[in-house]
Amino acid sequence: MDWLYMYMPIAGVNIFWPGLVLIGFSVGTIGGFFGMGGAWMVTPGLNILGFPMAFAIGTDMAHIAGKSMISTMRHAKFGNVDYKLGFIMVIGTFIGIEVGAQLVMYLERLGRIDAVVRYVYVIFLALIAFMVFYDYAKAVQKKKAGAVEGERGTEGITWYKAFHKLNIPPMVHFKTAGFTCSAWLPSGVSFLTGVLAGFLGIGGGLFRMPALVYLIGCPTHIAVGTDLFEVMISGLYGAFTFSLKGRIELVAVFVMLTGAAIGAQIGTVATKYAKGYGIRIAFGIAVICCMISIILKQFGFSNSSAALILTTIGLMCVYISAIMFKGAAAELREKKAGKQAGHPLS
Amino acid sequence: MRKLLRRVLALFAAIGASLPGFAWASGETATNLVVVADTRRVSGVLKYIANVYNTDPWLFAVWAVVITAVWGAILGFLMDFIMERSGLDLRSRKILEH
């Protein structure tokens, strides 16, 4: 069974390559659906497969850049990408990622990087999960009370409305996302999420997607597409900076990207058939499972941790694929019926 | 609910503030880690990549970004070509939050 293992010359380890393809495919599916790189699964996943943590982070960065490029191309065709918003956020993201990456190198010298990265992961995952479910509970409560707010329907958390009132020039209108705010709002949010991205070795989508929805005020679908555009750019920059520091395994990147190319199509097209709050809730559940798996690993239950994260990834892939294939089948049936009736649907 | 939110945030802030302490308490500081790619067990393109990694970090970083972007773009266009033939409308969608 030696052929199932591939030698990674830089990390100096033999890796089970079908595991890399599977990680790529799963993360492509999940990332394309939630609008993020999916590094929160890849980094522990690579670590489980046998990569040292610092290598897992760097390799992850390059992989999510390539994968997000594929997903962004698809989302752009749906009109889910607000390029103006994306470009404004790029600068803050770049500076933030560099600050975060320097912090990683500093902690590596201290010799406790694995533990610290896991602690920070857990804290922020808990915070995001809390926010997502609090938002949903509040939205349901408001809906029951009969409150309907604006064209987006009933919303739970509306912090972005307060931030939009900040009248600090320059004020910018984002046509695709459909709102106007101070340019400092997306810049500041992208800097903070960039610091976390660089530190945790992720594209930042895990934090930026909810931040785009709750703090900046994007509709969920636009947040997903714009975030992937951001992840692509920040991932490329992250790949550069981690390569310069020698913490990247290029061979693994290409193997994972091959699987991710297929998964990204499934995940991205599935957003067409999903509702905004459905995406948010699934996102929250995935975040909780990821958090529990990291806690298990920290306390020495590595096998349970691996089992939980693989189960989560598997179930999420099935759920997203089901949405995609069910939606696609319904659309094709509708088209066929339209043609038979003599009214072809475009 | 606001009180609960404040308490949760305070808890996170406290844990966050204690992180540097965890790191410092870990023991002696280590020097910069230097990793050398093993060029003896690989050949062809892999050997070239491993050699560049060992000798020129800047060139390696540029190659990493360029090759990742090019490979991503190739796969993206290829998948786009295949998906366009599925018969699905891949150019429009409705935004529904609920």
C-alpha cells in the first residue's frame, strides 16, 4: 500500500495522499457554500494527517487561495461578488495578516505555538457560534411577534445599522451589496479579521463572513461571494509570506486543489438553492463541531477529535450536496416541463 | 440578554488576556527553526522545488504564489467549461434570507 503515500520533501513526512484529495474536495464544497477558505478544517486535518502545525498553516494558506479562486469565479457569475467592497477590504486584510503571521513566528520561537493557536481558535469559534444562534433565536422571536424589518425580512442581529450611522468620510455606496457606509468600517473590520487570519493561518473567511453580515450589513449571499474574493487575495498573500518563512508544502497544495475544484462547484451552486438563514445555521453547527474537536485534541483525545471533525465534514458535504443536486434536479425538471409546454424557460 | 452578552465577552477577554501567560510559562525560548528540504528522495520538478526552497526563499515564495494562482485558474476554467454543459442557469439567483 506504499502507493497510497506520497513523500513531502519539505516537511519531510510521508502523507496519505487520498486523504489530501478528500480534504480538498470537502473543504471546496463547504467553503464554496459558506463563503470561506475552510482552513479551520484544513489546518487540523493536515495536522491529523501528519503535518507539523506550522507547515499545516502555511500549506493551508496556499490551498485556500487556489480553491477560493475557483469558487469566486463561479460566485461572480451569479452576481454575488461586490468587488468595490472587496478591494476596500484588501488593504486592511493585508496589514492584518502580516501582523498575525509575525505573531505566529514569535510564538514558534517561544515553543508553544500549537497550544496557543488552539486556544485562540476555540475562543473565537465559541464567539461566532454564540452570535449565529443568538441572531437566529432573535429573528425567530421577532418573526413570531410579527415584526418585519425592511426588504430583507425579519433579522435578529442588526448591529450593522448602528455602524452605518457612523458618518466618517469618505462615505461609499456599494451597489451590489446595496448599502452606503464609511470606508473606514470595512477597512477596520478587515484589519481585525486579517490579524486573526494571519495568526490562525486561515483566509479569514470564518470571521469575515459573519462580520460582513452582522457588522457591515451584507445580504448573506453577497457576503459569501465577496468573502471568497477576499479569501482568494489574502490567501495568495498568506501563501507568499508563509513561503518566505519556509512553512509551506507545495506538493500537498496541488493534490488538495484537484479535489477542491470539484467540491467548489457543488458548494457554490448549492447557494443558489439555499436560503440565507439556512446557510447561517449550518455554518453555526459546523463551527460548534470544529470547536469541540479542537478542545478534544487539546486534552489528548486525538482520535475522538479526528472522528468528530471528519464526521462533521462528511455530514456537511452530504447536506450541501443534497441541496445542490435536489435544487439542480428541480430546475432541470422545470426547464424540461417548460420546453414541453412550448414555453422554454431561460 | 445584554447582561449575559457582557458576561460572555468579559470571559473571553479574560481568557484572551491570559494567553501570553500560557506561552511564557511554557519554558525556555527556542531559536529560529530552520527546515531543509530533503532532495535525495525526489526527482524532476519536485527536486527543483526542493532545491529552490533550500537556496532561494524569495524565488520559492514567488513560485508558490504563481503556481498556485495558475493551477487554480486552470482548474476553475476547466470546471466552468464542464458546468456550463450541465443545463443549469449559472448566471442568476434569488436572494432569500428566510
